[in-house]
Amino acid sequence: MFWERGLSWVTEIDLYRHFLDLLPDVGIGDVTEVMVHNHEDKCYGYLEFRTRETALSAMEKGHHTILCDKKIKCYPSSLVKEGLVVFSP
């Protein structure tokens, strides 16, 4: 799962905790990778889950939630890689 929004101060720990709080039945071992990339005024994050079902649930529950006082958007990483998600400023 991929997310983006202008959160240049978000850390991988912030992102990890945010989604664990949204998914109470997800354990520590269900998240296999967390990455945050800060680029000027935008921050991009990537979460990988052990199962497709968990990733879909995280996208559904995480889309348009608030992380560090900003609303985030969640997309499947496959759409981002294929250029099917267009980001607005």
C-alpha cells in the first residue's frame, strides 16, 4: 500500500503505529515493510503487509484518515507503479 500527503516530518514509526491502531486485529508480524520518503513539501510512504486481505483492509480504513494533523490518501502500490494514480498539489 502506498500513501502520499504533505507530511515531511512523519517517520516510519508514526506510519507504522497509525496503521496498527486502525487495524486492531493486525499484529506486529503482519507488517513486513515500512518506508517513508521525504521530498521537499511532500512525503510518500509505503507499507507492505503479509496478506493481500490485510493490505486491502488497511487501504480502506486508512484512506482519508488523519496522520499528524493531515489527511492522508491510500492507494494500491500497483496503481502508483503503473502511473494510474495522479497526485494533485
